[in-house]
Amino acid sequence: MSNRKGPILITGGSGFIGSHVIDRLLDAGDRRVINLDKLTYAGTDLLRDAPGTQYRFVQGDVADQTLVQELLKEEAIEQIVHLAAETHVDRSIDGPSPFFRSNALGTFSLLESVRAYLSSRPTHLAQNFRLLNISTDEVYGSIAAPEMTSESAPFQPGSPYSATKAAADHFVGTYYNTYGLPCLTIRASNTFGPRQFPEKLIPLMTLFALEGRKLPIYGDGQQVRDWLHVNDHVEAVLRVLAVGRVGQVYNVGGGNLLSNLQLVTYIVDLVHEFRRQASFEGDCPVPAEVEFVADRPGHDARYALNCNKIRAELGWAPQTAFLRGLRETIAWYAKNRDWTSRVLAHGQYNLDRLGNV
């Protein structure tokens, strides 16, 4: 990998994936990490205290160009991982405006800030700069089986969320083509692991199962997703940032294609397994059965990524076996009820369904 170890800016570093990226960077201990986060409902209680001068948290909006440009210059930033985004599809159905402001306008503003910053930097420093945009497989829209989506597939976003992420990707690509900004993009599949805000499918179903509640399944539950453990996602981020080709897009998937019904069945089975362990006795009710509910409007049927490019070019491949990662994730939520209570209270979210038009 590259030996570049200059200051790195993580936008959205207090969110689920961003906090894990920061953990990995601080564990390495060889560079200064700057976390810029607005601290919306899902960005709470994920900040890590770091001794010395290796870590700095700045509360602010990535769309604030004055703030971002000052931060880039003050810290002499050499790399950016752009994770700041609104990400929950159901919320985007209820209210798309925050998604446009954060995902599309926020990315545009960041690119403008970077363009201004690099214009003031010496040429050799600007050439070593990297901006890694973290996107989603949802920009490709629903993919008919048995097809797998390559990076060159056309965009067919099916929700306000994915439309704003597609817009962000287009901005990133055009700023590379037009202005020569050294940008790269990852399009990742559904990511899971500890510390994910409980509106997302795996933590939500886990909490319902742990509480003995019925587990609501949209439609017939046959929608297919590819599940990627957060540790593997983080490794892909660091690999692409270090040795990815500027201007390129890399699909990042876990290779775990499951229907939502299959996934929820696994969760129920694992919670039953925990109930049989002495440490969980009396604290884990019997999971209820699934309950089929009205489907999400415009629900994409299947996402499936072809990840041959990142495997061949960068040697990346997921290392976390799905069931092991899911078992460890469920155990984390079972053992960290206090954390869940705090983030739910901060986010003013009571586990009710969103996006039910």
C-alpha cells in the first residue's frame, strides 16, 4: 500500500461506518485523523477519545464551504473519506429534502471546497491528494437474477435516497473529468456490524427478536440484498484510498446474497441460540414469528454486485464469514442495551416504521 500518512479528513466520522474507519486509523496510530460530523440523529455516542494530537472532532456541516476550506488548510489535509450522508431509504420516502441537502448538495459543496484548496497547494502536494467518495449499490437500481452489476452499469435509482447518491456520484465523476480532482468512488452493498443505528434492518430485527416482538417483513420478504461486514468495508476503504486508481469506481460487496426473509430467519435462529446460553437467561424473551406487512413504495427487488475489479486490481476480498459476523453483531446488541437506549433517545426514534406512504 501507499506510504502516504498525512492528515486525513473523515466526513460523517461519527456515523456507523465512519466511526469504524476512525477506529482502524487510530489503532494504526501513524497519522492525524480529523472527524467532521454534523451530529444528526444517527451520529451520536460514536466518538472515540484519543490521547495526544492524533484525533480532532469538528462539529459542522460538509456543505459549509467556509468551514471546510478553513479546515483543509489548517490541517493540511492530504486525504478525505467522504461518508457524510443521510442513508435510510424509509426516511427518504417520508422526507427527501434532507437527503438532497446532505447527499447531493453536500457532496457538491465538498468538491468545490477541495477544488479551491488544491488550487492553492503546490503541484506535487495536489498530485498526492485523494478524495474517496463512499456510495451505494442502490444507485444501480434493481437487478434481475442472475445478473451481477459491474461498475459500468447505468444508474436506475429507485428511491429518493438512491437518487441523491447517484447525483453525488455524477458530481464526483465530473469533477474528476472536468477539473482533474483526484477522486475515487466505492459503491458498497448493505453493510452491517456493531454500532449501527437501529433503524436499519439487522439491528432493528435483532432488537425486536431480543424483545420477543413480532418481526415485520415488507411484502413477501423475497427482496435480495448482499451483506458486507463493516470490517471488510473498512478494509476496502483503506485499500482503495491507498492504491486505487484515481478516477475509478470500485464495487465492494460481501458476496452474501440473501432474501430479507432468509436474513430475518437467521436472526431469529441466532437469538434462540443465545437464549440457550446461561449468560442470556432471563434477559432474552422467545423471539416471536415474522409478520408480513405492506411493502415499501418502490422497493427494489434485488441488488447484486460484481466485485471482480477490486479483487483483480487491488487484491481485496471480504474476510468475515457471514454467519460469524451476524452472530457477533447480534451478541453485541444483546450486550449493549444501554448504548441502544441512548442512541434511540438522541435520535427520537421509537422503532416505529418509517416510509409508509
